[in-house]
Amino acid sequence: GQPLLLEDARGGIVVLGSGDARRIPDGYDRQLAREEFVDVVRKMAGIAKRYDITIAMENLNRGETNFGNSLAEVVGLVREVNHPRFRATADIYHMLREEEPPGSIVQAGKYLVHCHIAENRDRARPGKNGEDFRPYFKAMWSIGYKGLIMMECGWTDPATEAGPALAYLQGQLDEAYR
């Protein structure tokens, strides 16, 4: 395949996950790392604006990185960067791993522009283990979230699993968004 160019993503969302790239090295000053991160992301957001792209930082659990481990921390960074092209992705799988409550979604409010989801156990597709996402969906409803929810999970056979996973999520979304 050909490389993705910024022009190809025009008008879209680019998720900033990159756990290893944003890991703070042992012994490195955390406050300095935060300041450097904010400075770099402000520059990235300026470039994103030129291409009509929004960068949405994803919360990742402590097993994947040591920086941005909660949606609350990510939203704090979004506020600090203070640029309309830098926003938040709520990854409900990582929220579950970190035992972060749905209230963090409410606190994210207008900064939330994207969502990832998977079940806590085995990062499984929605419905495989019966995870109840409704509290998180209710929090999303309470802030008027209408963005995408991407299933970022493990698949054995997407052709047969995607339909039931979507139906499972749709059922819980319907209940939460009533």
C-alpha cells in the first residue's frame, strides 16, 4: 500500500495513542516531560489545522504507557494545549482496565470527539463476555456525544463476529440514549 498523507485525512480525526512514543523515561522529570509534550502537541495542532484534521489523544492503561493513563489526565492535557484541533478520545477498554468511572466522560464534555471500545477481559469484541457499557454510554448521552464509537478489539473471524458485536453495542446504546 501507499503511505497515508495528511491530505488524505482532511476533515478527519487522527488518534494519538502511541504508548511507547509518549512513555516518560525512568528518571526523567515528569513536569518537564509534560511541558515538552504540550509544546510539541501545540505545534502538531497548528499543522493539523492547515489540513482540517483534529488530533484526538487516547487514554491508555499503565500496561501500555506511563503518560495519559486516564481520560481525566488526557482532558487536562487538552485544556493545557488549548487548541481547537487537539481533543480527546475516550477508550472505554482502557478506562475499564484503569477502573476509571464513567464520570470522567462527563468531565471531558466538549473535548470528547472520538471513542474506542472493547471488553475489559481479553480486549474482546463487545458482547463476547457480556460487558455492560451502559454506564459509559449514559455518560456520553449526558454530554450530547454523537461522534464515532470504534470497536478496537481482538477478532477471530470479523465476518461472523462484527454483526453480533454491533447488535450488542446498539442494544446498550439504545437503552442508554433513551
